[in-house]
Amino acid sequence: MFDPVHLRSFLAVERERGFTAAAQRLGLRQSTVSQHVARLEKEIGRRLFVRDTHNVELTADGADMVAFAREILDRHDAARRHFSESPLSGRLRFGVSEDLVLYELPSILAEFRRSHPRIDLELTVDLSEDLQRRLDDNELDLVFGKRRPGSRHGEMIFSERLVFLSAPDYVLDPDEPTP
């Protein structure tokens, strides 16, 4: 079996047309990339590149190896994705308060979908009070919403202080309701 690390270094050299540029692309030292290619050449018993001080060119065997390396790495990556996927499957009925849905939720849900592709996520956006009722009635499995001060249901994720902002010359009348 060919080492995927060696194959990635080989393809980076081919793509960048040089060992130094390939090393920069991969975040490795140039000597490390050279060693990877040398080990791959030793393993197959053929030269993959013709090198001089200014140029790096594929040999005929190197050109053949490009297609094999890409195919091997594609299959390697597919196997890694397959076996690293979450084994969880099923349906999750998730309710989110309408005033919380725009925070970080889109990126959180996108990451959840990537990590758990077999979960059918059913999203409900509504008022927190209505979501809590639906959770109590077993119509939802999980709710991300607000709760009134003193409520004990759920787990506190964060709290915010209520503040009033106004123009510098605005005077708040203590006897009137706050606008």
C-alpha cells in the first residue's frame, strides 16, 4: 500500500512544479517533501521526476502515477469519511425561538449536518413559550429558547443583561413607562 502522505507530497510537487512550493503549500519543510517523494520512488522502483536546479518534470512513470495517486487518495478520503461519520440516525425535532435563530444557529446547524448526516433534522421556529408547550406535549425533542426569570426548566446556555440605549440628550422620565 502506498502511504497517503507520500502520495499527497508527490501530487503537491506535480501541481506546484517544485519541491519548495509544494512544501510551502503543505506546511512542511522542503527536505520532508523530498524524502516523501524519494520513499515513493523507492517503493515503486521507478523515478517519478526528472530534476535539475531549476526545473522539476514528470517522467512517463510519474505521469502515470498522478492518475493512480489521485484515485488512491480519493478512495482513501472516501473511506475515512465513511468510517468517521456518526453512526447516529433517526429524527430530531428541534425548536428554536424566533429571536435566537439568527445568532450562531446557521453555522451550528451546518456543522451538525456534516457531523451527523444520517439524522433527519426537523426545525421549528416559534415563540419560546409555544416551543416549551410543544416540548411538554412531546411534539419536540429539543428546544433552544428563552425562559422567564425564576424558571428552572432546561439548562441555562447564556444570559444577557437588559440595557436601554438612547440619544445623548434624551431624558428618561422615571414616572413614565420606558419606551
